[in-house]
Amino acid sequence: MDSTQLTSWLLLQSIDGVGDRTALKLVQAFGTPAGALAAPSGDLRRIGCSAELAEAIRRGADLRIRHLIDRQVTLVERLAIQVVTLTDPLYPKRLKAIPDPPPLLYYTGALHEQDGAALAIVGGRSATSAGKALTEEIAQELARGGWTIVSGMARGIDAAAHRGALAGQGRTIAVLGCGVDQTYPPEHDQLRRQIEAQGAVLAELPVGSPPQSHHFPRRNRIISGLSVGVLVAEAAMNSGSLITAKLALEQGREVFALPGSVKEARCRGSNGLIKQGARLIECAADMIEELLPQVEPAVRVRMVSGVTGASVRGELGPEEQRIYEVLSPVAQSVDVVIERTGLSAATVAATMLALELRGFVRQLPGPQYLRR
């Protein structure tokens, strides 16, 4: 987006009475923010604007606001911050589908098409060492399988999720509750640079916005909106992660939770989600088998044949490799495996048992099998 377009968006958003939904309605009606700002009062009223709002739009922003916007646009350019709008093809498709998508996203790093297969992992800031280790392990396994890990770059579980994705050589996205020009918490500066190298750091707030408490609930709808599903780990009863889970359900996303000790206060919120119907998970495969069918077919094919199989190829014998390659994170019956490999039933049964004992395959009732 060039500076002229960004200026038009910011001028439109600066008008009293023009919230996100009204701004989008105006842009859809008049083609561009500049078109909305230049529209006659009669045309504005015909699409539902009150007389007061139409007059405010025609009057435009005062000189002080225009100077502030000019400084903000200059800062965006100087810091090489990217901006994408809801009308841009690069705007994340899943986020666009939520009831209240942000009209503008500021980001550093890069957004990719493969981010359509994203999973959010959120949780408490004061997580236990065991909780952070398990979160990192799950995120690493998901990232190796081609999933983009989304979180909020906060202390504790969020940071562990990002680090796991980085360790798995996968993509990860951090959504901030402040301007994208700032790093919060400040001690995550190095983590932020690593995330930018393998993903993106983004925010809807204008450049320069501080990390204030009322920003984070709004930020959480973006975390869940970008994702196919949300995993909550070690969340206390008052955790913001429970807000993310609630928003995810409202957006039609799946909600999962890692179980924690019933005697641990910092796990009561996530344990409570399980009581309320969130799916209990123990490993990455528990999420993948449910969520993979929701991913676009072209992306799904890349994920099924991707990183996970390559990482173990050298450890398997010819028949083991043949079976492993037809398996995926989606459960398959023994009969399907026999048909796809052309091996005998006895060979498949014996080889599958060996793969299961070595941790490459997981058996489900049926019996059905999936790749770990």
C-alpha cells in the first residue's frame, strides 16, 4: 500500500462515528476510502449514514488530526512496516470471514498463503516449566507438519508456542496488543526477530499505540480469527486465554485444551474448558486428525506429504517407508493401507506394529492408524 492510500484509510477511520464496520461499508459502497471521503452528502445518506455522520465525513479531519496521520504514515515508511487492508488479496482469508475483521493490518516479516493452515496456541504467562516444555513440543511437531503457529508473543505459553514453531523450522505469527513498531514484552526482542524471519508480527493498532490492557481482548479475536482451531494450555480462571477460547467458539473455530493438575490454580481455566466441552488433547496428532479436513485441499496435500515424512525417511526400512508414506495425520483403516501399498495383510500388520512401537504411528479404535 502506498502512502496516499494509507492516508485515506486513516483519515476515514479518524472521523467520529466511523468505526470498523462503517468504514468497510463506506469503502464497499464507494470503492476506496478516498471515494467515501469525497462522496456527496446525499449519496452518504442513501447508504444509511445519518445526517450528522454524512456532514462529519464531508467536513473531514481537522488540521491537528491530519498532522498526526502524516507523521504516522511517515513512520510506517521509515520503519518498512507493511500494511494490508481487508480489500487486498493478501489479507488472511480466515480472518476476513469473522464478524468484525480489522480493516487494516500492520505487519513486519511476511504473510504467506500457507498461513491458511494455522493453529493458535495460547495460555498463561506464569506457566510451569512442564507446561512450557509440552507446549513447545506440540508446537514443534505441528510446525514440522506444515501448520503455522499463531500466538500473542506474551511470556509463558505464548513464547513457548513460538519457540516450538521456530525449532520445527515452521512458520509462526505473533499478534500484538500494541503498535507493530513496539515489542511487548520488551525482553522478547530477539524472539521477535526470529519470528519475523520465519513468519510475521502483526497488529491492527496504529503505529505508536502502547500495550494497554483494553487492547488485548480485541487482539485475541485476531489470534483466533487467523486460525482453524485454538489450543489453550495452563490458563487460570482469569486468563485472557479464556477470552480467546470464547471468541474462537463464536467464530466457529474448534477449541482444544491441554489438561493440567487439578490442584494447580494456573490450570483451572483450561481444565474448566474441558469440562465445558473443549477437546482434551495429549499430543499434536489429536488436533491434526480433527482439523486437517478443514484445510483447503491444495494446502492439505502439501502438509500430508511434507516435512514430517522427510524427517524420518532415513530411519525406516523399505516396507516401513512404503507404509509410512501412505499414512497421514488423518486416520486410515488397515484395509486402505493394504490397498494403497499393495503389501499383504500380514506384512502390513507386522510393519504397522513395529512402527507403532517405535513411535512413528499411532493406533486408534477401528483399528485405524495415523502418522505421528
